Amino acid sequence: MISGPGLGLLIVSITFASIDWVMSLEPEWMSTIFGLIFVASWSLSALAFTIVVMSWLSKRAPDGSSSAAADISMTGAILLLALVMLWTYFAFSQYLIIWSGNLAEETTWYVARTAWRLGRDRTSRSSFCNSLFPFLTLLSRAAKKSSERLASLAVADSGNAMLLDVIWLIEPAFDREHFHRELDGYCGAPSGMGGLWIAAFAWRLANARMVPIE
């Protein structure tokens, strides 16, 4: 009863958060699809985390649950493929619209990220790690049925989308002469906040009543 309306509320809240926290760093630039890119990216990360947890739980399940675990892996792989395609569509649509418009107040956003010392490598790596590699891998039926392969792909894709892509979006917005962030700043805040959340999740999971998969 809560998850359905909550999904709509989540999309609205992520959109406003991405505008207030990220797009406002460069107030002269705007994109109407920017919030949806974050919706797809955060949803992809959440689903990837769920796949990892389900893979871990399936290893601890009785042998009779192996077929049900394979069905769960197949469902997770299909949803992961859908979100990968959705993220790719949103990100490419934003780039295509700005490229075709060729307006100085819009193209400067991509120019700054290409001129950034890690921007050119990050752009190509993002296209490969966030879209092409997961897409080609998830086309394999064997990869969809293997919980180990799917969990490994989920970890790689989630880490790339969750941390590296956010750094690529945010870091070039700051003036290099007045602001500089070291590696510990990149990893410290995500590790601290993420560690607290995972600790709370693990505590709840350890105290949860496990229902056999039928």
C-alpha cells in the first residue's frame, strides 16, 4: 500500500534533490531531464544492492530453493537490464539535445567535463561501464541465471553509477583555483554514510524472520 504511492513521491523528491544539490552548482545551466537521470541512476544502484543481498541469501537457502533462487536472479537481471537501458536513454537524450541545439549556455556544461583532467576518460568509461558492458552481459541467458555473475555485475555497475558518475557530475563545477578535493574526500563521505546505512540494514536483516522461498 505504501510502495506504489511512495514510488511517485521518490521520483519527485529525487528530481528536486538533484536540482537543489547538483544543478544549482552551475545556475547558468539547466536541463529538464537532469532529474530523471538521477532517478534512473539511484534506482539502478538500489536494484543492484538488492541483487547482491538476494544472491547472498540464496547461498544460505536450502537446496530445494535453488530453482526459486534462479527465477529471482532472472527477474533481477531483466529489471537491471531495463534500468541500464533507461539510464542510457536519459543520459544520451540530454547529450543529443544539447549537442543539436549547440547553444553556448548549454554546451559549456559538457565542455567543462571534457576539459576536466579525468573528464575524457570518465566519459568513455561511463559509456562502457554503465551501459554497453552491462547491456551486452545481460543479453546472455547464462549470466541472468547465475546469481554470482549477476551479483558481480551489480557491484561493478552500482559502484560506477553511484560514486564515479556523481563525481563526474559534481567535481568539474568547482573552480580549481579556489576549491580542491582530495581522494579521501571522494571516498570518506560515501563510505561513512553508506557504512552507517549498511550497518543498520545488516542489523535489521539479522533480526528479521526469514520466510522460505516456495
